[in-house]
Amino acid sequence: MTHHELSQWPLVISVSAGLQTLEGMQAFTEDWNRWLDRGEPFASLRVFADADALVHPEGSAQSARQWLQERGADIRSHMMGMASVVPADQYEKMRKMNVEKLFGVPASIFADADVPLKVAIEVSQSTVACALVRAGAGLALLDGLAMMGTPSTDLVMRPFHPSIKIAGKLVRSRHLLPSRLAHEFIETLNDVIATQDSAFRRPTATFVTMPSSHSERNS
């Protein structure tokens, strides 16, 4: 049986437990079809709670191959990445599977460390997140776009892997022509994007923490 958690969209968390059935596999692909039909980028985190959840039901391979052929282009277009968490005793077996080649998107398999994720605080502004880090609240996970406008001479930044693509959008009224000032702003923004290759052309998530005596300071 598989349960999907969509409250963190564009992250889809799927938890599977026990032996899967053909009907369950079909329902799983139908769920994926609905997400792909949104036409929005999203990432997938699959958690296999036990070894049985990794067993494919007899007869499912052919339908899975057909589905991948039909939706392969959509998967490569909309999937930002895939991560799978498997029981520790199944990791060596599963890590030999080339999931990235199969789906054509960044993908990794991790062993279950049996350590619950503890999210202490969620904020909507990067400046607030950095202030909490400075106050000793812990680590912050921020995107590269947000870090461009965040002073960080007293913080340490480390890249988050695998890379996560982030799209920035400029919103304006469709009923009004942009003013001269708006055109100048857009031109300036484009200039900034062009000079910040690491933050915009290859934007990734970033861990931010306070430096220690053994840490290298990055500005």
C-alpha cells in the first residue's frame, strides 16, 4: 500500500509498505499522471518502509515500461529530482539500480538511518532564516536566489546535493503596458542574472550555518 503526502508540494512524499498489487501499481501511475498533467516542476521522495514494498508484482514490468515510454518526456521535463529511502539491509542491492538512467532525471537511493526528520521552524523569508541561524537555532536550507540578497559574511554556506532546479518568475499585469521604470528594472535584473551564474543559471539549495573554529568563512 502506498500513501502520498502532497502538503509540501512541489515535493511529493510517497510511503510504501507491504507487498504491492497490480491494482496498486496502476493507481500509483495514475497518481503520477495527475501530477505530470499539472505541467509544474516537482520532486519525488519515495520511502519504502520494508523489503516487501520493493517487490514488484508479477506482470507489472511490461506496463511500467509502457508507461515510461508514454510519459518519459513529461518526466524529464517536469521532474526536478527523485530520492528513494530503503531499509538499511536492502541498500546494497538497491543502490546498484541506475534510477537516474531509467527516468532520465537526477536520482539517488539512501539507506534508512531510522532518524526522524526534525524541522524546528519554517519561515517565509530568507532574512528571517539567517537571523535564526545567527541566534543559534540550527541550520537553514535556502535557495540560491534568496542567498543573493542576504548578507552572509558571518555565515558559512555549503551546497546541497543533489542539485534542485529553481525557477524565478517576474509577475506583471497583463492589462497594463510596463512603464519605462519597469523596463529599466527588468534590464537591470537580467544584468544581475547574467553576472550571477552560480545563483541563477545553476541555482541550488544551500545549507547555511554559523562558522566554527575549523570552518572556512565564505562571503
